[in-house]
Amino acid sequence: MDETVCYIKKEFVVPRESTVTEPAAPPTSGGQDYDPPPGKPEGGDDEPSAKKGRFENDGDGKSKQQKKRNRGQNKNRALPFKEQDDVRLCKTLLDGNAELGKCSKERCRFSHDLEKFVQLKPKDIGETCYIYSLKGYCNFGVTCRFAGAHLDENLNNKIAEGVSREDKNLVSMCLGFELQNTLRKKKYDFKKSNEYVSKFEQLQKDAKEKTEGQEARIGACSDEDVIKLRSAERKKINFQDKLYLSPLTTVGNLPFRRICKEYGVDITCGEMACSVPIINGMMQEWALTKRHPSEDLFGVQICGYSGKLAAYASQLIAENADVDFVDINLGCPIELIFNQGGGSALLRREKVLEVLVQSCSRLLADYGKEFTVKTRTGVYAGKNVAHELVPKFEEWGASLVTIHGRTKEQRYTKRADWNYIRQCAQTVKSVPIYGNGDIFSYEDYVEAKKCAPELAGVMIGRGALVKPWIFQEIKEQKALDPSSSERMEMLKRYVNYGLEHWGSDTKGVENTRRFLLEWQSFLHRYVPYGLLERPPQRINQRPEPFRGRDDLETLMASPNSSDWVKLSEMLLGPVPDGFNFVPKHKANSY
């Protein structure tokens, strides 16, 4: 039996009519229609085949060059939809006629013609506004795509009794105007960060001079006699036996994390934020530090190529955001980050890494917060280095180390090496170690814990994207088989959380749609448990073509992104003119 094929019960299998050698032309909605043969994933997640000539056939009708075009990301893709400023209503008119003529900006780029805006505005998506029903006032007013629920006959925005008007979303933004202005003028006080970085750089320099002048020392230099650990710096978070949602770029947004919290995840972490944009006060990067009240143990992941940058970002986040810990990314394989010396490149820059971890861990301890590390096993396949670095992370002050069981070079082309993860866990004395990679079912979780009993816990990434109820499965110790209607209700909750997070006006609706479609590029990979011939499904397995137990289940399993758009229209209404969604990845990689 082919271990890369997910076998389906015969009554649900759809026979292939013919072999298609080229992807079909994209549908008008901008979707990709691509369905590679079972057992041959083409998104960079398959086992590499034996070396062949550049144009040799690979056995399925496609040359190596053809396959290369279907790998990686669609880096030049545009946003699915962009609303022009001149058709967006000025914020002074959001509450309707009562606010006419109050704009104080001489050169406001938004529309001030309320009557024209109402005439051109697309019709409402639904009769109930989630934001209004939640807090008794919708701050998107006239522009809300559910405005009929809270506008009177004179286009005035209604407000429930006992509720005050406010110009902010339910989830607070950490970056205020004053802080942003200070950062952009380079006037923020980073004295504390500079002191720690300077001290550890000097310690490193002194240790080098001592080593060169005398006999070689053994082990890393200790800083205990220079920078004492105070009681306030002691580790406070209990990381033992918790389920950790991996930081996930693009798809690990706040609405998705709320869904995972509902299914029982214990630890959540924001998408990777780059240190330089954080330090420069970039709104988009600071949005990644937002926390929802349901996230009771929450952290922010950063990346940076020097100790000073990481320390600056850590200080900013500790002083201005609501977090429990800051995590440093030592596994990012993106070439741009890697070539700058950040992400997984830090694994081969040990001197920089030493100062970074020591400085950030001590700095955050001053604020009662913790500093954690997420790393891959190494940079190059066959050259693991994590077992050498993990005990140093412990000595340098990290509160938690998570190990993704692959190298940077492997990306997702190999199964995660849990035996090596265990080897790393055995090198430390007290710091908790988490393992990460290929957890897709309760059975996978049990196998991982059995393979590496020394682990404090497990981090789950892609498995949670495909089936976010995996956390509930692990806690209840059984497989779940949610119906298509139950999964649709989950998507409805996600959409509501998205409208609350990104807004209920046209821009917010289309942002919500965009991220829903990005998530659907993972969700469609789920094969309902009741359809499996040999459960459980493994994360590297592709199913045979199949139909679901009802039409909705079949639609949810479609690999065609034009069908994902149809799903979004069931929740967010028709897509606007000019809408064009291109998946982030060129192929439906597993």
C-alpha cells in the first residue's frame, strides 16, 4: 500500500475520467483548478525523487521544469480586492446625517457625499450586524454591510440604551498615535535594551580574550556574578502538558486563534512579526500583537538578525502590548529573512544568538514576562545542530524551547524526526521542551509522546489549520467526525470574528473573505473521518478523488479555489467586481 495515499471507502470514491497533463485554465473568479495525482504532492511537501535530467519525464507526464513552475509561492499575486479611497466615506460621516460637515481636514481623501455613497454602496449582506448585536453600537455605521440592522429612516446610526459611542474595535490596538509618532521620530527610550546588549557583548568579548590569553575554557561564560537573577525574574508560566498552537504566517490571525481556543488549545502565539517594522511603528506589524480576551496564555513571535533589534522589539512589546511571553523565530526558511541573517540563519551565527537570547530573556524578566525559542533542527539536511544549541538556550535564560523536527533545507519534504527531538530534550536539565511536526490526529499525538516522553508538550501547526478541532480530539482522547453543517457553523463564527477584527464595512468584509479563502486552502485537505478506509488520515497523505456525504461536504473538499470563493459567498455575499483570488501557494501542498 502507498503510504502517501489516503484511502477512501469505495462508495465515496470518484473514478478519474482522464489524466490531465496541464492545469485547467483559471475560472473567472481567479481560482486555481489543480488536482495532482494521489501520492505525488507537488507543493514542495513530497519526498524528492531520484535525480534526473532537467527535462526528463518524471513518470506522470510532467517534466522537472514543469513541476518546478508549480512549486513555491505565488509571490507576485495582487490583493483579491482593493477599494479606492475616493469611494470610501469619511469617518466623520459614519454615524449618518447627524455628523454632516464636521471634517476638519483640508485635503481629506475620502468621500463626503453621503447621499451618493449610499446610492453606490452594495446592498447589505444580512439583516443582523454581529458587532451591533455584541456591543449595542456599530462603529462602522453607514458603511457597515449590515447597516440595515442599526440605521433609522434618516440614515442615523442607532445606539442601544446605556451604550456610549466609541471609535474603536472590540480588540484594542497596541500602537496608538503617540507611540507611533515617537517611534517614527526615533525618540523611544531603549536605554534598558542597550544596557543588556552591551553587557552581554562585553562578557562575550572578555571571555574570548581570556580564552586566547589562557587555556581554553569549557562551556559558555556565566553572567550570574554580573547580572543576578531576581525573584521577579523567576519563571512563572507552567508550560507542562499544554497544547500549543504554532505561530502561522497569514493564517494564524486572531479570528483563527479564537476558533482554536474554542476547541481547547492552551497556548496561542501571534504570527511572526519582524523586529524592524515593529521598531519603526508599522501598523500592519503591530496588528500582529493584538490579543483577544479568550487567549489566556498568549505570546508574540519576533524575528531579527541581531541582539539589539530583538531586544528593542522585545522591550516595545513588553511595555506596550498585552503578552505573557515573546518567542524568537530560529526556524523561518524564507530566503529574504535568511539572507538578512534572521530566522534559521541564526542557527549558524552562535555568537549573535548568544547575546540575543541572554539580552532578551533578562530584559523580559524585568517585566515579569518570559522569552522562548522556536527552532528547526538545523539549516542543512543531514547536519542537525539543535542538540548542541538547546542546552545553551537553557543556560542563556530561555524559558521554553520548541523544536520543529526538520531542517530549513527540508522545509516539509521529510517527516518530522521525533527521535531527534527526543535526543534534544535529553540534553537539558530543567527548561521545558516542546516538539513540533506532523501532528494530525489523536493517534499522532500519542505516538509523539510515546516516542519522546521527556517532552513537556506539543506544538501543532498545519494539523490545526486543516482540522482545528484536533485540540478537542487530543483532550477527549477520541477522533471526531463533525458534519458539514457543524463545520459551516465554525466558518460562520470565524466570519463574525473576522468582521469584528477587520471591520464590517466593504474593506473589512473583503479582508475577512481573503483570510477565509487562505484558510480554506488548508481546510479542504481534511477528509471526513467517516469516509476513511484506514483511519486516521496522516498529514502527508493525499486522498483519492471522493464525494462527501452531502453536497456541502463535497464542496468543502474541493481543491479548486473557485469553489472556495463559492463557500465565501454563502457567508459574505457575492464577491465585488474585479475580485481575483490567487492562492498563496502554487500547488495544494500537504
